[in-house]
Amino acid sequence: MELQELAKRLGGTSQGDGTLAVLGVRDLELIHRSENGGKPQPGYVYFVETKKNLNQHPESKDCQIVLTTKTLADNFKNAVVVDDAQARIAFIQLLELFEKIPSPVPAAKGAAYIAEDAHVDKTAIVMHGAVILSGAHIGAHVVIHPNTVVEEGVKIGAHTVLHPNVVVKYNCVLGEHCIIHSATVIGADGFGFYDKDGVRYKIPQMGNVIVGNFVEMGASVTVDRATIESTVIGDYTKFDDQVHVGHNCQVGKYVYIAGNTVLAGSVTLEDNVTLGGQTAVSGKVLLRKGSLVMGMSAIASDSEPGTMYFGIPARPAREMHKINGSLVYVPELLKRVAAIEEKLGIEKTEK
């Protein structure tokens, strides 16, 4: 592909030699590790989005080809130039052009188990070692990778992809255009038990999980089924790897949850909530629309809409900044209190 053709595909304009051959994409931050002696690789596109990028990586001016904005275009000889507001979208499209995903290969006859009464659309691809049990319904253009298990009564919408070793438990529902990465389990039993007179009773988990459209779940995610009705994940919500969603949770649309985050049972996340990595949310907590929780926080109470939180227990960010800022004075204050107590003859309390 030539530079001028790439520019056209990305909705921009070409600058410099439009006939340059474009071989692929490279990472601006890793130029120093390049096999080209720590210099930019000729023929590859580097993305320079902001003045900060340019200042941090002045070597980017030596790149043979860059994708950049109109504001920064004068810094480069050969470039695909796009509007500033469209730069990140153009970068995503660039990656899509050069992404190489292996084409799924349908299992040979008998190499996957499909129950006789399961419905698998003729355009769906079921790969080697996959298992589809009784009453499951697999929509158009679904791809089910090796060793994935789809249990009884599951419904999977069109264009959804289940990567290797995913398990979708009985009666759960996945929408269209979802991506479920390896080792994720949707619909395991919720953590429900009751102790009485020395006996531990397991509470039946008779509900299911309903996943909306355009949802993506990372590797080793677990979403527990509801006790009675449904654990729900809204449209366009994205989970990082190793996220856990407890039984009865209600997760809204356009939610982001970063890795190692845990939602206890019956948590509600309204639309556009963002949770940083290693966040823990206590049971039955409500995080209102647009709330943002910074990583390694613990949420034990409801949030206010559009408010940022962090800490253990988490508080509004402005309040936590004041608290953290005051902590540096505590040692000196303790010394002063001790001196005052000594002067007044107050006995120290043993600890």
C-alpha cells in the first residue's frame, strides 16, 4: 500500500512522497528498542498525536512516515495528516488495516459436539473440541473457538465470538457483536450460603446472566448468575482481564471495568461508570451515572453522579486529596502533643 492510498483510507491527506510503500505500524515509545539501531524503521507508520508526544520523542521527526494532526504536520516530511479531533479514530482504523487475525477453521465432522436439538446458524463457525449442548441457539456468523462449552438453553446473538475455553452456563443470553476472551465463565453459581445450627446450606442460584450487544470481556472474567432473576451487563460495556461480577449485579451501558476488579453481589453500576484496576465494590452499592473510581480503591457506599472517588474506603477525590495532604503533618503533630502532655504532667497512655 502506498502512502497516498493509506491517507485516503484514513480520511486524511498525504504529505510528502505519496508513492512511499507502507509496510505496517510501529510503536513510537519503542523506537529505542528498534532493530534499526534504535532509530525509526523505514516504511512503517508511527503515530504522533500531540505536542507532548513530539516533545517526549523528538526522534519522531526522523520517522519516514507518521500519522499526525494538522497542528503538528509541519514537523514531518512524509505523513498522513488528519483533523486533530479525528486523530485517535484514524489511528484505530490504521491498526485495523494491519491487524492480522487468523481465520477460524470449522471443525471436521465429529470433531465438535453439537446436540441434535441445538440450533446453529449455517453461517456460524464451530471449531475443534467445542461443545454445544441441548437447546442452545447460535446466531448468524458466530465464531466458537476450540474447547469452548455452550450449555443447555444458551442463546448467542449474531457476530459474537467466543475464544478458546470459554464456558457459557445454562440459560444465559449473549447479545450480538460480543467478544468473550479465553477462560471466561459466564453463569457460574453466585456465592450464596446460609448457616443454621451448624449446617451450611447452599442457596440455589436459579437465575441467569443476560449480556447486551457489543460487550467485550477479557480473559478469565467471571460473571455469576443471579439467585432468582438475571445478572445483567449492558450494551457496549467493556471488562478487562480477571474481573469478577457477583450474582444479581446490574451493570449499565458504556461501563469500563479495569483488571482485577471485584463487584460483590447485587451491585448496581449505572451507565458510563468507570472502575480503575483492583477496585473492590461492596454488596448492594449503587454507583450512579458517570462515576469514576480510581484504581486500588474500595467502595462501601453509594456514589454521586459524575463524581471521582479513590481510597480505602473511597471518598470523593477532592476530600481524599485533603486527607492525604494532611497525613505528612501527623508525625510532627504527635511530637507536639507529646511535648504538651509532658509539660502538663499528663501520663502517657500505654499502647
